[in-house]
Amino acid sequence: MGLAAKTAPSFYGKMKNKQIYRIISVVSLLVMALAILSIVYMLFLYQKSNREYQALAEEARAAAERMTEQMAEEAQQSGQAEPEQDDRVPIPVDFEYLLSQNQDIIGWIVVDGTAIDYPVLYDDTQFRVYLNHNYLHAYSPYGSVFMLGENDPDFTDFNTVIYGHNLIDGSMFATLHNFEDQAFFDEHRTIMVYTPDRVLTYEIFAAYRTDNLNVVLKYPSTTREERQAYIDHIYSHEVKAIFDRSIEVTPDDRIITLSTCIANPAYRYLVQGVLVSDQAGISTATAVG
């Protein structure tokens, strides 16, 4: 009897331990399965968003091409041998179509040598909607390339800041990090911004890591002294910093700042250009109007 009394608890204890191990194993498998499903779902959303933005770009450009062809046909039918002289430059995206998709679209941005070829959305609310919504107002981890209400939507501020995610599939603003390489920086220097009636060309002069702060709010630009102080601040950066000091940037210039995140959430990576050309553009809306 004494031996049985000693062995029974040991037996039941082992059974209980096995059950605990089984429960832990099942829970672990469920957690792993949920993690895998979450990753698969996230990749699905990435692919879906990527397809949507590609479709938008294709349709916006196709609509602009159709309008160009239509204008040429109308000129030919009217007996006009050559189109009238027009100093405006073509805008390669159709803002009439873009605005039919979302009235918050204020521009289109293309960065030389990168995958950046997106509409720019404007958010003058306090909610940062386009941080996690696409141009269709649908939830998306892609978010959008967007400008906040601290800036005027016509790109006329001293420093216009545009935000975009750094995504693992290389989309949105992820390829801004290419500018960390000196050779890439030297070879790719142009940022193009198209608006419904303007074509803006910026020359890239700086790329660097900085604090995760709202640049527009922290560095006011009301006076020339404030603007010069911010320019000096730009060149004070040393971490992952590349500059072209041969490009003169003055308080009278207009700067564009492209901002994206890095692994450390305390910092942002910025690529900045100075406006070198501001031309009147001709698009579907202006051509028809």
C-alpha cells in the first residue's frame, strides 16, 4: 500500500505534464498559424494596393494621351496645319480623371531612379487619414503619399513636406533609401511634381537621417532669418548624410522635403530638393477649359 501511494501521484503528475505540454504545443501552433495568416494577409493587401496604384497611373496617363491625340485630330480637322504655339509644357497625367477618383489629389510625384510614381493626397484634418488609407479612401497598410495641412496644397511654401511609408516590398517611399548611396545620389537628382496646371522640377541637394519631428511646425519660415536657420540646420546633419554643396539654397528658394521612416521610429529619412523650374502646364482640364 505504501508503494502504491507513492507511485500514483507520480503517474498522474506525468499525465498532467503531458496534457500541459500538449496544450502549450497546440497554442503555439495556433499562434504560429495566426502569424503566418497575418503575414499572408498583409502581403495580399500590399499586392492589392500596388495593383490599384499601378492601375491609377496607367489610366491617368492613358487618359492624358487620349486627350493629346484628340486635340491633334481636332486641329487637323479644323484645317490647322500645325497646332498654335503654346508655351505650356504637357502634363503627363490627367487630373480630370484623378480628381474624379478623389478630390484630395493635389499633385503627382516622380523621383528619378526610384519606384516613386504616385499621386499626392492632401490631408488638412488632424487625423492623418492617408497614413493608412489609399486614394480610394479604403483602409490600406500602404497608405498614400500625402501632404499635411501645415503646408499649402499648391506647393508654394518655403518648405513643402511630403510623407510616404517605407514598405518592405520597395513601394511608396521605400526607395528614397537608395539615396544613402553616394553613387546613386550623384546619378539621380531630379524630383518632378505635376499639378493640374504646373510642372515643378526640383534638384536634389540633400539626403540624411533626422529626428522624427514635424519639420514645418518645429522650424517656422515666416522670416528670412528663420528660413536661413533651417537651411543651416539641414547641413548640420552627419548621420547617413549626403549633400551637394555646389547647389546654392537660399531663403528665397522653395524646397521640397520627402520624408519616410526607418527601423528606429525615433528618426526619419529625408530627401530634399530645391525648385529649379516652375512651368505652366497643359493638361486635360486646362486644354478643355
